[in-house]
Amino acid sequence: MNRQFDKTALNRRTVDEITGGRRMRRNRRADWTRRLVRENSLSTNDLIWPVFLIPGKNKSEDIAAMPGVQRVTPDIAARQAEEAAKLGIPAIATFPNIAPELRDETGSNALAADNLINQTTRLIKERVPDIGVITDVALDPFTSHGHDGILRDGIVVNDETVVQLAEAAVLQAEAGADIIAPSDMMDGRIGAIRDALDTNGFSDVGIMSYATKFASGFYGPYREAIGTQDLLKGDKRSYYIDPANSDEAVRDAALDIEEGADMLMVKPGLPYLDIVWRLKESFGMPTFAYQVSGEYAMIKAAAQNGWLDGERAMLESLIAFKRAGCDGILTYFAPEAAKLLSQS
Ligand code: PBG
């Protein structure tokens, strides 16, 4: 069809007649108007920095799938904590890459009082007492099969795992952890950890529940970082949430709140902003998101190829979390973002 555009349409009504004089662009006109009407802002206070640990001294290793991120020994982690504190980052979260010979069927090294996580917490608390230390109690770094719980006849058993997580949480609190963040998604673990902390004299230690952790493909680089990529048999769908579900996520978060969670987290982040929004609307709890390894890798890889402006995409992704209702974000970009924010 060879249809001519009818230009008389342009003469029928002016834009002022169409909009009734309401012009959205007035508020976007200049930098100062944009700053004035800005609804959300990102600050260093919103950032939690996840760091990867390896045993030893004064060593750091690059992680191929996470350009700019390293695995570091406890002494370097303590130095990073110092750097984070100087930048104004409120808290760091630690994730260990446990020596292969210490990994077993039940993840028993999680119960070693002086394991890599606890050693690091002690050192950080000694050197930088004012930074928050958030520790993960899931068993996946400690198991020979890479699952978050104890595996019996091919099944990740819930209740036995919960008992072990509660004990591991107490050891982490003893080492100085401020917040326990269980990422395993076993049923009942929040209540069990709360009870264990309280009866052992750690009623001040908080719980940030990975309330809604999805069975996601975006965790790939993390598994390289903690060395579980070749160990994991099967997948984690029998305990993480199906990415298709949203009501289930709200219900799971509600249970965690009843069991005593102080804060909620959604993971992954950007693909699940609708969940962040629903949780914030439903519960008004302190709500966090974890911008996971795959999200970080996507932005970094595209930036390295010159396909997008990495800094801009990073800041845009972080403000999106704030807009969706997050009080803070766990992000591997934390130090980079904090440096940028301190300049602006
Ligand atoms: C598991 C755990 C995962 C992450 C942190 N703890 C996911 C997994 O391996 O299943 C992912 C973090 C990331 O991808 O950045 N307990």
C-alpha cells in the first residue's frame, strides 16, 4: 500500500491543545530542575560489599567471570574492610572459597569455630570494629556436592540442615558477625537461628533473611568464585523459588518475618524488582536486594567490549533498586560506586 501521510492532522490541534498546556518536559529542562524533582537518590549508605575469601596470607586471585573482583586472604579482606569504612560503606558480606580437602558430604567445616569465615570476621572486627560484618551460613561452600544443605540419598534434607545452620550461625556470632544472612532457603531456618542466637547470648545479632531467593541462572560466576561450579550435581530447584512465582515469594517472606527476620533480601536483583516492590509494599520491612554475580558480569563484560558505558549502567542499575523500594543493595560494584559517589 502506498499511503500518503495526511499532513492536515498536524494542523488540527496544537500541542498545547492536546496536552492542555501540561508539559512534562518543563521539569526536565535543566540540571537544577532535574535535581529538584529527583525522587530517589543513591548514597554510599545504601551499599553492602560482598567479598570472596581464600585461605592464606597476602594473596589475591582474579575471578575470570567477574572482572575487577578478587578472592582474597583474610588479611587483605581486613584491609578491604578498612577501605570500605573509609569510603563510608556500612557493611561487608563475606563468602568463603573453602579448601577442597575440607569439603565433605555434610559441610562439617561450617562447624569449625576457626574456619575461613570466622577467622576473617575476627580479623575484621579487630581492625575495623565499626564496619558491619554480614555472614552467610549456607553449606554450599563447605559441601563436596555444592548444595546448600546436607545431602542424603540425593535429597537435600531440611531439618537436619537447619540444626547445623543454627549451630554455624552461633559460631559466626561468636566470631563477631553482626548480621547472619542465611542464603540456603531451608524451611524454618530463620526461627531456628533466632532461637539458637538468643539462647547462646547473641540476642543483638540480627538476621537478614534471603527471604526470596530464586533458582536463578545468574549465580554462575559466583560458583566459579567459591569453586563449586564443577561440584554441583543437579540444581537447586527443590529449595530455591521458581522464577515464575511471585505470590509464593511474598508468602515465604511473611513466614521469615514471623520467625524473626530483621531484614529481608531479594536475590537476584534486577530481574526481580517486582518482588522487591511487593515485599516493601506488603511488609514495610528493611528490604535489600542482591545484585548477583551474573548481573555484575553482564554489565562489566558489555562495558569491556565497549558496548555500553559501564559506569552509567552501574549507577542506573543501582538507582533502579532504590526506586523499587530497596533500603540497600549487596553489590560487587560497592567500592567503585562509593568512589564515584564521593566525587559527585
Ligand atoms: C548459595 C549462594 C549463592 C550466592 C550466594 N550464596 C547462589 C548459589 O550458588 O546457588 C550467589 C551470589 C552471586 O551470584 O553473586 N548459598
